[in-house]
Amino acid sequence: MTGVPGRSALSTPAHISGSARTAVATPLRALFLGSGYAGHSTRFENLRGHIGDDPRLDSSWRLVTGWRHGGIVERIPGLPRGVKGRARAASELLPLLSWPRPDVIWSSAGSTDLALLAWSFGGPFDRPFVLDLDWTLDQREEFAPWYYGRPPRTGLFARMNRARESAVWRNVTMFTPWSEWAADALRRRGVEESRIHVLPPGVDVEYWKPEAERNALDEASPDRPLRLLFVGGDFRRKGGELLLEVMRSPLGERLQLDIVTREEVPSTPNVTVHRLNPNTPELRALYQRADLFILPSLAECFGIATIEAMATGLPVVVSDRGASREIVEHGRSGWLIEPTAQDLADRLSAILSNLSGLQGMGAQARATAVAHFNGVTNDARVADLLCDLSTRKLTNG
């Protein structure tokens, strides 16, 4: 592998003008509608932390969850869960109807939810609208067996979903896919290049960083087990069962595994399970104590946990799925594998036979994260983009 595709898109493209960096006399009313789903929730909170105080923006932050445990809607008897979810999402999207109108809108909510109020950010209500996404409907359906436990939808359901997505996309000013992998799916659907700006999410590289004093694992400590870390809420889809299979093999006797997940995990020798929230000191400490990060996902779009690990100075072993090869440079900052127990075991065996290379690879992983996935830098580009789009809207009428 040579280089990491898509990184050139991090520079300001020709269609983003220099006005984005100019201070504005009156802050722009910016509405941020985040998704509460999986990594999108972490991305939303990171974005809020990085640009929430930007003086150019008068920001309003709302999270679209599609479900509130114990809520009035959720307690209505006899109403199907799916209908309740749509109703909850509609209520959480009501800020789209706020008055005075926002000057610019950013959202990572799914098209199925946004389609409920797509009319509210188009036509006579037109405002610059930025859609942040890590996959498209076509890619979602490709991964449906692993994400949803069902085959890809066809026929009427597929046409309805495509129509909802198209209804939203017609009113999108700029797409900010997380990767070239997602951007290519937009291009295949006919989205113009001028409406695509690849902006990977980042992490706070001053928070996610190695310990000042690190007990490096090398030939000087051959008896200490290799400490692995797995972080994934969706344990099965993230490849957790493959990892447990390896831990139950003779190879597992030379490993110590920490698992962070929300799901139940069978008791396994040399495995400790943790229930931790994102961005907590306890989670950071697990990264800092580990020697190697493992995420053998069966299906993956873009792994924020992988970036956290790399920023903490960990080499990573992740599946070659989705945008992983845009994050990890195989053989330099980590390794890309096929999501099978055999491929994972083979890679771990190779690592155990050459422990001296881990420290240098971890340093390269850290350098990659700082250079390309610095959340402060990348998220500032989001604010720049919003300001630029609003300025162009006012200039062009």
C-alpha cells in the first residue's frame, strides 16, 4: 500500500473561498442537528467541543436519537416501535422549523429521519445545508446483514428509501463525507464534485496521547503478555467474537485483552470487560496501558476508536472494510486484515515474533493521527465551510 487515499481532500478545495477565515460582524445563526447513532454521537460531541465557542457562529446544538426511554411517545400503547421512532425523530427535528431561521444548517441525521421535514430547509425556506455522512443508502444496504441482521432490501422498500434519500439530497448544499469511500458512493449516484468536500472526523490529540512514561513491550520484557484493547459497542459486528475465538486458542495464553462494549461478553480467560462512556479518563487510561488496538470488524464505515488508538500511540490491527485503508497505512501505522479468526491469529502471531517493531509503529500511528485526524483542525474546517457557504448565499442572493 502506498499512502492513504483521500487525505489530499483535507486541504481547502478550490470551491471553498478565503472568506471562510474572515471574522464576521454578526455571528451566523448555525443549527447543528447531530445523530445519536453509534460513532455519530461521539463525532457530534467532539464537534461541539471543538467549535462550540467559535465567535463566528451563534450555535444551537440538538441531537436526533429517534428514541427516548420512558418518553411520552414511547409509552403509547399499541403503537409499533418503528412508528414511535419516527414520531420521536420528527419531534427532535422541530428545530428545523425555528424562527428566526438559521443562517446555515449542519446535520448528520439519517436521510430517513430528515425526509420527514425535508421541505423545511429547501424551496422558499432555503438555507445552506451541510449533510455530514459516513455512508450512503447503497453502502448501508450492502452492510445490512452485519448491521441489521437482514439481507439488503429490494423492490418497494428499496425504492421508498431511495426516494426519501433523494428528497433530502435535492436540498443539500454541500456533502461532507468522512472518507473517499463514502464520497465515491455519492459520485456514483451522480452528485456533482462541487458539492462534495471530504472532511474526516478527528479527535482531540492533546487528550488522546501516550503516557509520558510508557512501559514499552520489547525483548527486555518477554514474559509479559501482549496487552490488546478492543473498543466497540456493537460487539459482534465489530468482530468481538472473532477475537474471543483467538483468545480461547493456545495463542491467547500470550495475550491480555481489555474489551470495552455495551453488550454481554462470555467469560473468557485473560479477558476483562469494561462498561465505559466515550471520552472518559477511564477509557483513555485503557488506551494508554495497551500495546495494540484490535478491531476486526465484519463491516465498518469509519472507525473513530481506531483514530483514538492511533493518537494514543498504539499500532492498530483493523479489518480492511469501508474507509479503514484511508486511516491505516498497512505495515507502517498498523495492519489491515480480513475479518476472520485465522487472519487475525496469523497477524497476532507475526506481531508476537517481532515485538521490537511495535514502539516505532506506534510513533508512526501517533504522527498520522496528529497530521490528518486532529479534531481541532478538522472541525475548524467545518466552521470555515459553514461561514463560507453563508457568505456565498448572501453574495449571490
